[in-house]
Amino acid sequence: MTDISGASGFWTFEHLQARSDGQQAGVRGKHIIEPFKPTEDGRRERASYNMAVGEEIYITPTSADDGNSRELLKERESRAIPPGQFALMHSEEEVWIPDDAIAFITLRSKATKFRGLVNVSGFYVEPGYHGNLVFAVFNAGPAPIHVSRGDKWFEIFFADLSAKVTKDREKSTFRGIPTELITPLSDRFHSLPGLNQKIDDTRDELDERLLKVERDHSILRWSQGLILGALIALGVRACGELTPHAKAQPVLTRGQ
């Protein structure tokens, strides 16, 4: 068994495994990572552990016409994160961070970073936290990025603290994706595709208004032409009625 006494600095995988036996975790007798799958392919690194994408995912809509973007994925079911869009997802595992350690989280380079996905959430987990890890990511690449439930996207590192942290307040814990994290992202569509769609919609609306104004002006000019034509016709008719009467009047000469 690996000796965990006097450990200092970042943990090796062997040290994490020794601390994750349920007896050494230091938090309510729980494993540090649950479920902990040290022998599964793609989990083990030299000084870290790879965590998987959980069942719930939220992808920001590109327009107000998009449907519900919060979904529960079946095993290996996937969704696409469009370019310029945000996504929220949580880890399959729960973590129980000991009071004498701190954890650091990141996206795996091979899985996501080289395709343009950026982690925009926190980069560390405080001592004493327990629950799922929620990741906010942004697709800064040129193409959609597909994510499946069970993908090993998240890497977690652990490091020792010089002493245990005194619990001074109750930590927030997450189970899945909290609604309060979704609300700020769903309020407006600030992504490039969303803004582009807004520009297109505004341009179409402006074009429609211009066409309506042109139609109204055409109708007004046509109405004015009809009224002017009617007035001219009435004037000509009135002149025609007065002309015979004028010719019937006798012409007086100076001698009469």
C-alpha cells in the first residue's frame, strides 16, 4: 500500500487511489471520487484522474425559436455544441474533497481544447466540497463539437494544504445542473450565430417596413391622382355647362 503520511504537493495517481479507499478520504467516510473506476480505460493519468460527462446537458439556444435546450442524455447519447455557443454539463461522478486538500479541474487537451472548446467555469474545487462538478464551456472553434454521455472530458488534480481548513460555512453542493446557472445564459443570445440571426431578423423586418411604406405611398399617390382627375373632370364639366349660356347673350353695340 502506498504510504500517504507526510505527503506534500500534487498527488500522484497512486496517492489518489490510496486516499480514495473510503477510509482515508476524511469527509464522512466517502471516497474522494464516487464512483471511482481506477482500472477503466482512459481514467488513469500519472498525477490526475479523468472524469466523465454526466447525463444532463444544457446548450444555449441560437434564437428565441429554439426549443428546450436542457436535456437528459441516455448512455452514449450525444449532442452537438454549435460554434459560438455555451454549454453546461456536469460530471458523472461526485467528489468529496478532503479538508486538507484542494482540487484543480480542467478540460482534457486531446478531447476538446484542440477543437476550440474553452472552459469558462471555475478551475479549482474548495476543500470540503461534495457533489457533482458543473462545467461551463464555450465553443470558440469553427465547427460543432459533439459530446456524449460518458466521454472522459474532465481532468482533476489534487494537492495538499499545509493544514486542514476549518469549516466556517456550509458549502453549496450541486446535483446535476442548477437552474440558477442556466438562467443567465438563457436570458439573451449573445453568441455570434445568435447575433447574426438577430441581424438577419432585423434586416428582414426593416425590408418589410420599407415595402409597406412604399405601398402606402403608392396608394396615396394613386388616390391623389384620382382626386385630381375627378376635380379636373368636374371643372371641365362646369365650364362646358357655362359656355352655351354665355353664347346666347345678345351683344350690345354703341348705337343701341
